[in-house]
Amino acid sequence: MSIPFLSLHDVTALHADEIRDAAKRVIDSGWYLQGEENKRFEQHFAQYVGSKYCVGCANGLDALIWILRAYKELGILNDGDEIIVPANTFIATILAITENGLTPIFVEPRYETLEINDELIEERITDRTRAIMLVHLYGRNAYSDKIGELCQKHNLLLIQDCAQCHGLKTLNSQLPAHNSAAYSFYPGKNLGALGDGGAVVTDDEALANTIRTLANYGSHKKYVFDYQGRNSRLDEIQAAVLDVKLKYLDEDNAQRQKIANYYYDNINNPLVTLPFRLPDSENVYHIFPVLCEQRDQLQQYLSDNKVGTVIHYPIPPHMQKCYANESWNTPTLSLPITECIAREELSLPISPAMTLEEAEQVVLLINAFNNK
Ligand SMILES: *Cc1c(COP(=O)(O)O)cnc(C)c1O
């Protein structure tokens, strides 16, 4: 039995008939942008996450870029302001910060949770710090009361990168009211389109309006341009597909949790470390990461046995060529935990289309892995 890391074919097949009907409806309608499908999905998604506003856009990176850009246009952020961010995040989080002329301040994660270490944030706060960019990496809830308190105490914006945590319900009740979150609907995400897509959700009306304008060439009224914007819109086919898949998000996440709990209950190889186990209410398992000092051997061994895996992520942002010459990327910047995770992390197969039989196969192989 061959087990792919992720079969998008199988994920789409779970709801294929309804997805086809939705796409066909748009094709036949003759209306492909900024129509009823976007309106409906935005309404449903805002309702689902418990926010007042949702603004669709072209992808998750743009959603992050638009939040920061809109805060700049509103005079809340300024060039060179510092944004606290976990050092082990996906590059898009950092790209959104640097594209806006802001400065990323890297904070190490905990090895045990892989999320930002809230004990290390305060020492990095300066009089230029304006926001914490919280990333719920791998689908794990990275929020803590301590982070909320730091935002209050130092008057910081709380911006969330939710690209990996669609359906993480506990966030609604925990977070301070004035915050904003970026979502990606990249096909492999927990809520994925059949192409690119993204959205911002917030309770802040001015922020939502500014983003809607920015993502439409900077125009809120035809041929009137308030900002130097871009074309960054969610198309009607993707919105229609997402509206179908949103109905099944909780069900899909429950299947991810079933697979993940099977891994937690049954992987018992001392060479393989699992991150601190969270209750299902705190983890939607976008990715199932494990840590292993012999990571490359483990990956090769699983591949030889027809199990697909991926590394998230092999090179941390501060070690990427694109950031080699930044003033904030000093030679003394030391991020040993981030670099260790990059050396040891391996992501096991997990998806709503995966079966327990497949998980069993993966567990048997991992438990038999003996690197001698
Ligand atoms: C996927 C992802 C993004 C970017 O989303 P795209 O839609 O691919 O642009 C941003 N941040 C994180 C943490 C992601 O995983």
C-alpha cells in the first residue's frame, strides 16, 4: 500500500459532486468576479470564524500583506515599525512584513510545542514594536493569555496568520476584540480552493473597508483610486467551491484529529519525538510534525516503504538568501531552536481523505525504524 503525503485528488473527491455543481453554476452564470458567490462565502466565513467582516483576496500572502498595508494606510503602522513574529514560520509571514517596509523581530519557538515561546516575547519589545504576528503553525493554537496581556500592556496589535488553522474554534472566545486574521485557501490547506485564494477577517470596519479597496486596484468606486493598490481578488469559482467545502470543514478536521490521535496513541519509537499533545479543541492538525535527529534517514526509510512525507521547513527565513543582506539579519542573530527544528522536523501524512488503516501502516513503519 502506497500512502502519499497528501492526495488533493482524494480530498476533492470527498465532495466532488457538490464542488462540480458549484463550479458549473458559476460557469453558466456569466459572472466571474465580485459577485454573489464572493458575497455569500464572505458572509458564511465571517460567521463561521465569529468575526464581523471577511474580505476575500487572491491568496494568503496577500491577505497578510493587506492587513499590514491597511494599518499603514490608516496611520496605525509606519515604515520601520517592528513586528514580533515566530522565527520558524513559513516565509510568507515574513514576506508580508518586509514587503511593507516593516521590520520582523524573530522570537524562538518552544521545541516542545513548535509555537512561539511567549516567555521570550517581552524582552524583544522596544519603543518601535507595534504588533505581534501570531502564527498558529501546523494547526496548533499558539495564543496564550500571556500574549493577550503583552498586547494590552504594550499597546500592540494582535495580527494572526491563520493559514494553517481553519476551524480552530477556541480562538473566537480567547482573542481580544480588536484583531485581524489572514487566511489562505491554497489547495492543501484545511479549507482549500481549487487554486489560489485568501481572506482577511476582522471586527474592524475601517480595516475591512481599506483592504477591500486596496485589493481592488485601490478603488472603492469605479475609476476612483484612493490608494496605489493591486488586483488581488478572490474569483467567483473559488468562492463557490469554498462555500461548499466550508460546510464540511468541521467534519474534515474531525477526520484529521482521528488520524492524529491514532498517531499520538501508537507511535512509540524513542528516536521520534511528538510535539506536546493538545486537546482536539486546540489543534486542527493542518500538519502532523514529528522531530527526529535522524530525520533524513527516517524520511528516506519511509519513502523506501512508499510513505510520503514533507519537511516544514528545511531552511528558516533568517537563513534564506533573500534576507541575507537585511540590516535586522545580523551575524549575531542566534536562533538555535528554530535551526534545530529545521534539521529535525518531518511531517507525516494527514488529511481528511486518509484512513485509519493508512495511519496504522505509517505507525508500524515508524515504530520499526531503527537507525543503526
Ligand atoms: C500557506 C501559508 C501562507 C501563504 O498562503 P498562500 O495562499 O500560499 O499565499 C502564509 N502563512 C502560512 C503560515 C502558510 O502556511
